[in-house]
Amino acid sequence: MAPIALTPPNEGNETLSNLTEQGISDALRKNAPSQLKSASMINNITATPPSEPEAKLQQSTEPTLAELDASKVQCTYTTSPRTVPEVGSAEMASQKVCSDHMIQAQWNAETGWAAPTLQPYGPLSLSPTASCLHYATECFEGMKLYRGHDGKLRLFRPNLNCNRMLMSTNRIALPAFPPTELLKLIVKLCATDGAKWLPKDRPGQFLYIRPTMIASDPALGVERPKEALLFVILCCFAPMGNMNGGIKLLASQDDMCRAWPGGFGYAKVGANYGPSLVAQGEARKRGYHQILWLFGEDCTITEAGASNFFVIWRNKAGKLELVTADLNEKIVLDGVTRRSILELARSKLAAGHEELEALEIVERKFNIFEIVEAAKEGRLVEAFAAGTAWFVAPISQIHFRGEDIEVPMAKGEVGAYADVIRGWLKGIMWGSDGMEGHEWGYVVDEE
Ligand SMILES: *Cc1c(COP(=O)(O)O)cnc(C)c1O
């Protein structure tokens, strides 16, 4: 029997909404050609399945779609190496400088995935009619490659990003792929460029990894794309600030929201970000760092910019709680940092930690009026935003309908809980503080 290829367009399947192994295998199974086969061979629900020889015959005339296969990667190394920007330079901070190489993989509906390539970094060639340029058929991931204090290169739970990328492609009619193959391609690129772009004598540096998929289909019709391009690049970023002193958030106005039930806020699709930039620009102009995205008449709290939002307060019964928005309405992105903080908090904070009081971990729908009330009654303890880009950023102030809510920070510059959570995550990412061998740290062997 032919191996099951997993890559046809995801006709009519439900969108995948979680990052778990089960969720992924469901999505892949639903997208397997057996589904197309059953659709073409059995065209009504009472038809009997074809006999064995008949099935074989059908199978041989069926196009076999090739899987995304990292083991087939074809490498072409650069002959004009790029210069690594100086630490602290404007070039480094520009977020325009990428490493020497990139990964590319082409897909089309007739043959599936072509052999991926590792090739010199450079511009793409796209038809002006390409689907992604008109219909936002684009999704991406955001990860980091860390140069550890122990000299090793690490990724942080990269399997979760690869799973989420599949979930995002599903939402916008881009082709499926086995997430493990994407991970292998990312690792290949990191292994190739890591040594030069994150020198061992500069521990604590990182590169930003941007896996992207676009519909490159040159047909201008509004339809499911028949061609796509997957690419992965490594971009230089300025060293991570710790945001000590806290960030200030501006709550979104009633006339704008980031995501809505039935939409695509849970997917990392480009269409979520362009439309948020007007509000973000306004926030910056008024001296705030990010928008706190509210939703609906009850002002449900969803996210802070492109980060998940956490608050710690004492509830009315006097119990200390760590609260973040649940994922049920699919208006909040299932952040890897969010997930990791919840897991760490459940295992290390729920019963108290050193001088920190035990707290309950709560994922639920909550709104800004609850924060306003907690602040007024002196029950607000701290708040922070969490995501790969901004890491764990303490929040010092939230502006909502003409008033500033001051958010306490127990340690002056940062909340006590944010501080300890940040410490654990840092240890895992950078291989320090006794967290070197943690299972969430994925060590990349350099070439
Ligand atoms: C990427 C992103 C996050 C953070 O997710 P991480 O996996 O933790 O980086 C949160 N919210 C939005 C809207 C995002 O795009």
C-alpha cells in the first residue's frame, strides 16, 4: 500500500484548535488522501466500498501527493557571506538583517511538496497576482534560537510552534504538512547558521526565527490556492530588554477589536496584524507600549498586543489567583509562553514557592471592570504580558476610558511572581540556573 501522503488541501475539515498531539494527528488524518479517495469513489452514503482489486486500480490512477520531507533537503551554500552586525548597532536593531541562508519548500496541488532547499538568503520572486498579496493567504510563526550561557544552542518547545503553524495553515486553506518535518527544517537552518550568527563568546544572544507560509498561486480568482511556498528565515534582533519598570497598556476603544468568535484570532495569520497597527500606532503616540485588546460590551480582556495577558489578584473571598483568558471562544492565541507559564505555575506555584504565597491558576473569561474593582479595593497584586517577542513583561499601568489603573509591582521594577516565572523560563531557554537539562529546551547540534 502506498504511504499516506498528508498534504492535499484541507477540504472541508474542521479547523484544528489546539496544539496537542491528538489535535495534530486528527488534523492530519482528516487531510489525508483517503478522504479525497472516499469522496471520489463513494459519492453517496449508501454506496458500498469498492472491492480490493477495484480499489487498487483506483489507487494507481490517483495522483500521489508528495509529503514535506526534510530528509530530501538540497543544500546550496552562499558564496557571498553576509556580515554579522555589531552588538548594539542600529543595524542589529533594525530587524532587517537576516542570516546567510534560508529554507524554502514549494507545494502544488498536483504533486504535493517538492524537495525543500537550504539556500542563500535573498528576495522571493512572486507574481503580482499571487494569492497572498491580495487575499491574506499567509501565516507565520515566531520563535527564538538562544545562545545559552553553557555555550549550547537551544530552541524552546519548538514542536508547539510547528503544531500551531499547521493549525494556522488549516484556517486559511494552505496545505498541510507533518509538523515534525517543519521542525527538522528549522533545526537544519539553525544548525547551519547558528555558529556564525550566534558566536559562542556572546552567550545571552538570540536570533528570531520566522517560519512563514504564503499562497504563491498566480491565479487572481478568489479561491483555494493551488500553489504555496513555505520559507524559514533567521532575523537579527536587539538583545531582549527585561521591561523592568513595567509597560503601559492602552485599552482598545469600543469601536475596534482584534478578534471575534468565528474569526481567526486563535491562528497566527497575517490578517490579524495589519489591521491592529492603527491602534498600536495611536498607543505609541500617546506614550503607551501596547494595546490591551478588549472584546464585546462587557469589555472581556483578550490579549496585550501580540502577547497573552495575565493578572494576579486576590479574589473577593481573599484567595490569591493567577488569571488569564481561556481559549474557548477562539479569540485568543494559544501562546507557547502562556501555556508554559500555566504549566509552571500549576506545578511550582500552586502550593506556594519560597516566600511566595500559594495561588490558584484560573483560565476563564474575565473583564476589565473586574480589574478596575480589584484595583479600587486594593486586591490587585500584579499583571504581566507574555509571548516570545516580549518575553514576560511586567505591566505598570492600564489606561481605560479616561482613567489610569496603577498596577502594583512588588519588587519595584517587576512583580514578584512575574520575576520568579521569568527566572525559570530564562533558565530553560538559556541553559542556566540548574535548568540546563529541562525537557522544554531543545538543543541544536551545530554543523
Ligand atoms: C504570537 C502571539 C502570542 C504569543 O505566543 P507565543 O507562542 O508565546 O510567542 C500571543 N498573542 C498573539 C496575538 C500572538 O500573535
